[in-house]
Amino acid sequence: MSARISSRNSLAAIVAAPLLVGAGALATSGAALAACTGPGAPTNTETKCWTAVQIPGNPLRSYDISWVNPHRAEYYLGDRSNAGIDIIDTQHLAFTRRLGGFVGVKLNANGTVNNDISGPDGVVTHGRWLYAGDGDSTLKVFDLDAPDASALKDTKSTRRGGDAGDPTRVDEMALTADGELLLTVNNAAEPPFATLFEANGDRSFSSVREITRITISATLFPDTPGIEQPAWDPKTKRFYVSVPNLGKPGGCKDAGGNTVTCDGGLMVIDPETVTPGTFVLGAFDPAKNSGVIPLSNCGPNGATFGPHDNLLLGCTPANNATNDSTLVINATTKHFSHVNGIVGSDEVWFNKGDGRYYTGSNRNCRTTAPCPTASTQAAVLGVIDATSVLIETVPQSSGSHSVAADSKRNLIFVPQSAPVRIVGAGGDTTTVGEQICGSTNGCVGVYVHDVDRDRDGHDRDDHDH
């Protein structure tokens, strides 16, 4: 399948206006360059760098998860550098507004970013409703149809009485297909936990309420340090949650008794069987299709569902230094296989429009695994086909760990960090992001995969992500 663009002028007409907007933003950066140049814009890949959307305000030092609602033609980014959710029009490729009220970037004593208490973090949408996690252990609920000044409709704390000393972030999250249930995770809490909420569905008013808190059994899986991205599977009607490192009795030791890093796991949650208040998830029960599954050679962060009920997990050497591939597991059979040549992902996304998985792999191995340190890793956008075969990798800024795609327009959005010389710790240590952006402020790089060689913007997907 070729991605060469035969109707480049038709898309050029669409993006002309946002490029002018970007030029205005560049004037404040002191560095106006051509966008989509350098290693991040190779000419020999099917996935092409098309343009860069400039983000006003502070340069992008820290950001987290992104999301696309193709039917609203909107992209959303948890922008901690500017303490808000950035919104981009995916039809005209222009920044439109920011939903504020978040805690923003919080620093450690040594000047590095403290991810555990910074926000916003995770973000998802259904219809008019946007849900986002903040660094103070709160969930914020926005009405996208309301004026900006009154868009924030609710703030829910996931802390309880015993958590007063642990105000860590509400991180990643997932919604059921009908938008009625929301699962969030507090990955930095001790112990980590998920919270199941009743969400707003298609209602015109907000009525979010907590149903239960979900933890992993400390008896079966002691000292599990965190949980990460959840995903909803409409076929099995379960939430599946990445567990970066799954603890075990006696600790994580090899056959010789040496302490090693534990492999990860997968939480399988049936919302119909959880008990209100607090629910402890134990060992996996095949008869109930519920519980915790230990994984092989995978400490995952990201999770996304593709075709045939396959779940792609973003394994990373950041969690287990021996990880050297990406895992695909079938939610029904639990059979699995590994995708070689790509690892180190945080957020991952399946695009129904072109039938491809995209990975925000900021810790991919430069050559061979294991690759436990930054000097042996490089950030790339991974492109994997529906049969779980790696197609290509495209270089990104060193901090690029977030990715989302518009399935109607087959546009892929990858935030780029501002250069380290501009923002300090957390900034891009390469020149890749600056060349993609055409600025030193950071940006959201826009990639295109031309499926039908017709850039007319017509719908290719009739379903929400």
C-alpha cells in the first residue's frame, strides 16, 4: 500500500490557513524555520510529515496523553507546560483554544519534571464531554459545547481519607463505547489504583459519580509499583489495563536468586462484577475472563485495541530493560505474539481509517536490545499494520511519547518537545523536533498516510475511536 500523495494541492488548500497562524506564533519564538525537515521528515516512508501546528504560550517542555474525536474534527493534548488541554481543529489543522484550570508542570528539587504531581495527564472524550486527569488526584469534566469560561462542569477527587499524604495524579483513562463508564488510573499512588466512574454518556448535563476503587491483590502480587493505560473492548465488554511491573511473592528474582525487574501484567476488569466502594482484583479466572494476567517479556505502558479483538501493548525498557519488542495479545483467546523492531512505547493508538497501529516510542532501541539507558535509545513514531508487522519507524523529538490519529482524515498527530537549550530538563536533546516544528517552541507534528490517494477529506470511519 503506497502513501504517496497524488492530490497534494487539495490538502494544501486545507492547511494553508493554519500555516499562516503558525507563522504568527513563530515570531515569538525567535526562530522561524521551515517545518517538516530533517530526519523526522524522511522521503522514503509511507507515513509523511505534512505540517506542524504551533502551540501558543510556553514552549512544550512537558505534556502527556493525546486524543482525537474524528466526528468533532478535534485533537486534544494534555499540555502541562501551559496547564491546559490544547485543542486543534483536525480539518483545518489549526490551534483553536485551551481548556485551563490544571496544576501545570511541577518540578523536583533538581529541576526535572515531577510527572507524579504534574497535570493535565490522561484525556478522553465522548461526544460533547471531555474527561482529563490532573496532578492533584482530581478528574476534571468539561462540556466542549459550552463557552470556555463555563466549560468546566465538575471536578472529582480520587483521594480518600487515607490518601491525604499521597495527592498524586489521575493519569490515563478509558471510556466504554457508549460513554457511560469511565475508568481512570492513579499510577503513582502507593498502592496504585483504578477508579470506575459512572460517566455522562450522551446526556446534556454532567452527573459523574464514583462507583468503586479497584486495586491489585497485594497478597498475590505484592509491591506492584504502578498501572498505566487502560482500553475498553466492546467485544468482551471488559477494561484491559497495562501493568508496567507486576510484583510477585518473594520479589522479582531470577533462577539464581538475583533481584531483577519483574515483567508486566494485564488487568482484565468486568465492570458488571465489581463491587461498589472497593474491589480487589485477583489472579486471572478464564471462566470469568477477569483478573490479572502475567505477561512475558513485556512491561507495558500503552494499550489499544485493533482488529480481530487484538490488543497491542506498548512494552518498554523503561519498565524492564530486557524488553525488545511490542506485544499483541488477543482479548478472547489470550494468545499472543511479539512485534519485532519496535519497543519503548508510552501511548499507542489504532487508526481504523488506515488499519494501522501507531506507537509513541520515545525509548526505542537504537540498535539491539537490551537498551536500558537514554544513550542506547531513540524516539520514533512506530507504524505497525493490522497483521502486527512493523512497517516503519520515523524519528521524533526525544520526548515524543504521545500519539493519536484522526480516522476520518488519516492524519497522525505527534507532539514534539521544545529543545533542551530552550526549556532545560525534559526538552529535546536532538534537533529532530525543532526541524519537524520549524520553531524552537515545540509543536504538534502532523503526519499523513494517504490510503486512497485522494485527499478530499471524506469520511473513512463511521465509528468513534
